Amino acid sequence: MQDLMSALCPDDSPDCDTAYHRQVRLLAAFVPSGGAAPPLNVGDLGGIVKALPNTAPGLDGVSARIVRNIWMAAPRELHLVYAKCVVEGVFSKVWKDGRLIVIPKGNDKPLTDAKAYRPITLLPVLGKLLERVMLRCAPAISRGISEYQHGFSPGRSTVTALRVLLSTAKYSRACYVQAIFLDISGAFDNAWWPMMMVKAKRGGCPPNIYKMLVDYFTSRRVGLFIGDRVEWKTSTMGCPQGSVLGPTLWNVLMDDLLRLPLPEGVAMTAYADDVTILIESQTRAGIESRARVTLDLVREWGLRNRLEFSSSKSTTMTVRGKLQRPPVIRLGGESIKNVTNTKLSTGLNGLNGPTGRGPRAYVQRGDAGAGRGRGARARGAGAGRGRGARARGTGAGRGRGRGARARARA
């Protein structure tokens, strides 16, 4: 149990800090200036309580239904508790302990391997209510998230991310479009708290909400219950999968990656932790050159943010044009595998909630940009009509098309 906990809940290691990382830790310790955010009024808090989803409760057994009943019986008393948390900038310790649930990923790894499981944390509903209050009191944190982030963003999904890829391949004036699908090793579990806090300040976090965020990351624990045994571990890094703040904090952490000064003809999009780079060029050598510069920038970003991009799990694919031999693309000196089809996104059970399932999208190699009906085929809710694309889904039209094939199940 201890080995499983250590693998699923990695520890922050200050001993491995560079001078840059030590500076980030120092910056994270300073509370931003400015006016404090006022607590929500009774009506606003009541609206959040009434909209609480019926997710699994935490260790205290208090469900969303119970919280709604408490609100009906004593709204002013409950409001007083949450108003005081906001004013004083505190996050109650009893709301930080979570129950760790491990869900098999369904991959080919043996069940004895910790990487065969996805960790989900069941947190107290009262604590998740305070997380929602924090987001409501500090809307500026998530207001400026890049439009190229399609995960955990209203009005965006794998379908919109897929459309970016297909439209680039179809309408590009370049002879070739190369897609690089990057994998971040243990993305959510390795999110570095000091960096998330510093970036949250950049977005405009009021001082009292920032104090609450610091308290939120202090003395957190997760417990793994197996039979009559329990193993507790203190959390020091990672976005708690199952939390309310987790998706927003992850987008805050990833935001400047999507704003890197990329070479001409290069674009980058993301769906949560799935990063896609699209490179347009007239030649194979041009693709390799632009990929080299772009991946160096991405790798340097990963080093600064203490996230590792896995070259063995990343893939690349030509989505427009036909090269006699595929381009050689390297990440950190290691070649990225060329594929003819790939899965863009997997079900994100964790940050969507303990039982939620995210959409999936697949792309097959082909000439998505060739006209005459040889476009891409996509499946998904709201997919549009077109001769160059074949779409299936709710309210979608049908056309004819061959070439690159994509599916998105929303």
C-alpha cells in the first residue's frame, strides 16, 4: 500500500530545486496586494448550494443532499461559516482529508503496476462548496485562460479541439501539415503547487483568496482504504483529481505554454493535459526545423514547471500531404514515434468527477486538406456539414469523404 501511495501521490522535492525553482517558492510565499474580495451574499451562496452535483461524499459521509437540507434549515448560519472563511482567508483542515480511490485504466499494464490505475480523491462536499466559493470570489483567475485550451473551458471540448486540427489540415496553404501529440508524464499528479500559486497571482487573485489557496495546499492528506487497513499520506503536489479547483488550477498552470512565441507556421492547442502541435511547411526539412525549435521551447517550459514530456508516449503524424518518408522529430534527443492513427484524448474521470467520463477523439492519417470530397471524417455532437468532411452526430449532416478519419464522442 505504501509503494502504491508513493507512486500515485508523488512528493515535492525541494532538494532538487534549481535557482529558478527556489525563486518561485519565494514568490509563492508573498501574498499579493490589493483589495480583499468580499464574501458572497446569502443569495449567491444559496444558488451554489442548490446547484451542488450529487457526487460521492468524502470521509465525513456528508452528501450534497444533506448540505442542501442544512441550507434549508439554517441558511444564515451556514452563510456565516463560509463568509468567515473568505474574510479570514482560511480553508478548514477537516475539509482537506480525502479518500483515495484507484480506478483501473484498462491499459495493458499488470495490476501490480501503479501506473495501471488512475487516482481519484473523494473530498468532503462542504470543502468542495468552499472551492466553488473561492472561484466565484476570484473570477479573474480563470478569466484570461488561452482560447487554445479546450479542456475544462465553457463552450469548448474535444470536438472543438478536433475541429482546429481538421480545419488546419484542410485549409492550410502549405503542402504538408504535421501533428505532434505530446504526453505529459503523470500530468495532474505532478502539478507543482508553488508555480500554480504564482501564476494564480498573475491572473489577479485577491489577497484573502490567495491566503485561502495557500491554506488549501497546506496539510492535505489522502487515505487509501483496503479492507480494514488504511494508509495515510501527506500531499505535497498535484491537482487533487475529484476536486473543484483542480481543473481551473491546471488551466492556469498550462496557460503560458499555449502562449509561447512559436515559429511561423506552428500552432499549439490543448485539451487539458493533451497537447497538440500543428506544423505547416512546404518541405520535410521545414517540418523538422520548426519542430526542433518548438519542442525545445516546450521542453524548457516543462523544466521550469517541473513537468516532464514523455518522448516514448508522444506521437507524430502527417495529417496533410504525403511524404515519401516521415520527418524525424525528436524530443530531448529521443525520436517521437510516427503513427498512422492516434487517440487525441482519453476519458478524464479524475478532474471531471469521480464518475464522469470525458469524450474521446481519434485521428487517422490521410490528406485532410485535399478537396474533391477527400476531407476528414468526424463524429461528434454538433459536427458541421461539408463536402470535405463527413460528420455524424446530433444534428449533423452527412457528406462523402475519404482520407483522414476522426471520431469524437461527446
